[in-house]
Amino acid sequence: MINRGFYTLFYKETLRFYKVALQTILAPIITTLLYFLVFSHVLKDRVMVFEDLSYTSFLIPGLVMMTIIQNAFANSSSSLIQSKVTGNIIFLLLTPLSYVEFYMAFILAAMVRGLVVGIGVFLIVICFVSVPVHSYAFLFVFALLASAVLGTLGIIAGIWAEKFDQLAGFQNFIIMPLSFLSGVFYSIHSLPAFWQMVSHLNPFFYMVDGFRYGFFGVSDTSPWISLVLIALAFAGLAKFAIKLLKQGYKLRH
Amino acid sequence: MTAAILINNVKKSYGSLDALKGIDLTINRGEFFGLLGPNGAGKSTLINIIAGLANADAGSVSVLGHDVVVDYRQARQALGVVPQELVFDAFFSVREVLKIQSGYFGLGKENDVWIDELLEALALTDKASVNMRALSGGMKRRVLIAQALVHKPEVVILDEPTAGVDVELRKLLWGFVEQLNQKGHTIVLTTHYLEEAEKLCDRIAILNHGEVIALDTKASLLQSEICSKLHLIIKTAEPIEQLPDALAPSIRDKIKHLDGCQMRLELDKDKDVIVDVLAAIANAGIKVVDLETERADLEDVFIELTSKKASS
């Protein structure tokens, strides 16, 4: 039986973003569609990525993954910072919820938000462009893992940040650049050797690349390597986040 | 019988500030306990440690026998805390807030009846579906109380629950809390309104500079040396420049303050007879036009104890 305390927190975190769906679901879908519209229109005849694949089709998995990444992060981080700044986090800290339940509820709600927005983008664009699916298993695993990693990063950032601008810094100087430069708009094989090497240091690159493999069966790096790296990153970050929650770092003084 | 709250040598420092310097305190089950002290005395720090919102540097705290660190789940299940700050979640309505809080404690639909009772008792029924943002300060305060009680905790801590609250709500609140106490809930109250503590609490601890400087029943505190004093304030017809020589030395010694037409005397309520004192004053040629008496109350005990400690 699912623990009711955990389920309530998960439900509350999901309800929280659902209540402001215009901002948390619709707005990011529109933004991503605008990227899609502009980039596919401007670059479709100029950029050659994989053989037999139009740039417009190539763009879709990357944009969907970028949306998942950004929204999963936004959900857990903004919920935590808001409760901390307004002080109502006290009502969560006073409950008998365990650290693991706390962590699981936040990350699952973040995954739901990331996936809902990602699926929303995907369903709209496939009305206009045909995209093949090579492996549903890879698609699901990469979408789930990437949203879990970002949900966890959101928890860590939300715990660490004391003010909204610190969180905005985390989002704008780390999450945004790394997701933009992860090969969403290009294949890293088109980059000079040095930048290819740098791209391999970007963890988001493996999320986009593996996800793209799920669609096309083609990728810059072996999807298995990407899978292992992301799974390891997830395990490490999850352990770290649970440790912070257990210590009460910046939550219990 | 297990204590409601057992605090054992709890210490806490923030940098060079020793917020709590080794607190030992036992709060019994069913008590209405007052925790008093000036600002910065360490009351909130102590409450935060009991509630698990802060970690003690040393010592231990248990709630109904459950250590607040090791058995935190059981300890928190037994405890309800009404925080001092007016905090709220702007995303939800009053009922949603209470149902969510109830769910955190593992309670589902079976708790809906109690939620309705709480709404009723705190006069919130007609606000149940209103968003928290739209409530007045007093209403938000009531929701905080309902949130703290939603899981029917045996031990309830109220941290300054009436700060900035109007008289009507204060009456409603105390009526409700007294009822809870009568039903067997242990109540721990911190307040700045000493008359509230005097009216409600069975036992009182006074905290100052991170130490317990007094711990006794309300009756004993009020029977202390400070409370054996009675103040007699006299208004005279003419301003008094100098006390007349005819005034007996035993009366002169009792005058603690003299300012124009006003004279303040400190009497021993068990030994001095007011009529005799007044007669002695009249005999010395001072014409009294008005008088009032003031009995020492908890506030005087509080001021005496906290200022004594500060000057020592």
C-alpha cells in the first residue's frame, strides 16, 4: 500500500503546478513551439545532420527533451524556494514524513510536470511533421531518467537557494546554457573537435542524444553509454539530495 | 507516567550567541504550561528544537517518550505546533490546506469530520473554500491553529498565538484551547500577554538569556515575596514639595515615588492596613483627594525576575 503521507505530498506538488497550468504547462509548450517554428524555418535547408533525416525532424527530440529538462527542474526548485521564502515549509517540516518520502514526492511531481509538458510539445509537433520511433523503451527510459535527474537537481537548488535570485542564477547560468548547448539544435559531429570534446562533458548532451536515439536509431554516442552515465548521475545526485534532507541543510537550523 | 515533553540539558548556540545554555524541563501530560520570557530569551529556539525545526547542539528532547531526533516520526505525530509567523500557502483554499496537512499525517477521509469540527470551532466554516490569500490576518491565524490540530496531537504548542489578534478572536481562541486542555491535551503556551498566562496556565517557566530562571506553579509564583506587595497610589490636593516632618518615619519608608500631586507607596499586603496608612498621612496634614491600589501580578514577578538576572 502506498504511504498516505507520501502520496499527499506528491498530490499536493502536482496540484500546485496544475493550479497554475497556464504558467507551468501551456507557457513552456508555446515557448518550445516558437523555437521549433523559428529554427526549423531558418535552418531546414542549411543544416545537414544525419543522412536521410530532415532538420525539422531532427529538432523534435532535442526540443522535447530540453522542455522536459527545464520543467522538471523548475517544478521542484520553485516549489521549495517559494515555501522557504514564504515560510510555509514549516508545515511540511513538522510532519512525520521521512526524508526519502519527501524526496520521492518532490521528484515524482517534477517528473510528471516535465513529462506532461514534453508530451504536450510532442503531440502538437507530430501533427505537422512525421517523426519515426525506433525504440519506445529508449524513449521512455531517457525521458524518465532525465526528468528524475533534473527534479533532483531542482530539489538541491531549492534547498541551497535562500532567495529567488539565487535560484534564477542557478537556472539561467547552469540549466539553461547546458540544455541549450547539449546538441538540441545541432549534431555535435558538426562541431570542431575541441567543442565536440567539451560537449561530451555536458551531462545534458547524453540525455538529448540518447532520447534522439529512441526516435531515429542514430546518435552521436552509444545510447548505452549515455544511459549508464545518466543513471550514475541520478544515483549520485539522489544520494546527495537525500543526505541534504536528512541533515536538514538550510531547512532545519 | 511518561512526560508530555521531557527536555534534558539542551544547548544551542548561533555563532558566539548561546541561545540555550542547558535547559532542563519536564512538562507533564494534561498540563497547561506557560513558557514566558522577554524577546531573545530562547523560547522560540526551544520550541523549534522540540518540534524538530532546529537541531540541538547537545542534550535531548522527547515528546511522549519519543526522542525528537531518533523517533522523529512518532514524536511529530504526537505534536502540533502553531507557529508565531503568519505563514500560508497561497495556492490552496482553507479546506484544501487542512486536508493536505491531514494527509501528511497519514489521515484520509475518516478525518473529514474532525476537519469540519475544527472549521466550526474556529468560525471558519463559511471560509472553507476561500483561497488563503483572500483571508484577513485573523482568519489566517485561525487556519494556522486548525493546521496544527488537524491530526489531533496530544501535545500542542502555541508560540505567541495572540500576537496582533483582536479581542474577539483572542476570546474565541482561548475558549477553544481551554476546551482542548479539558479533553486531555497538553498545552504549552508562549505569550507576551502575561495576563493570559496568569489566567490560563497551571505551571509557568520563565526563560531569560537561554536559562530557566523560574519554574513553579502559577499559585506559588503569585505567592512569592514580590507578590506580597501592594501598591497604594494617592492623589493629593496640593503638590508636595517636601514631606512634612509630622509624617511618621514608618510611612516615609514606604513612599517609593513622589511626583507633584501623586505619591506611590509600597505596602505589605499581609501586615499593613490601608486605613491606618491613610490616617497617618492625613494626620501629617496631607489632604488626599483620590486613591487606587495595585496588586502585584505575574507581570511584576516577570519583570522582577528578568531584570534581577539582567543586572546580576
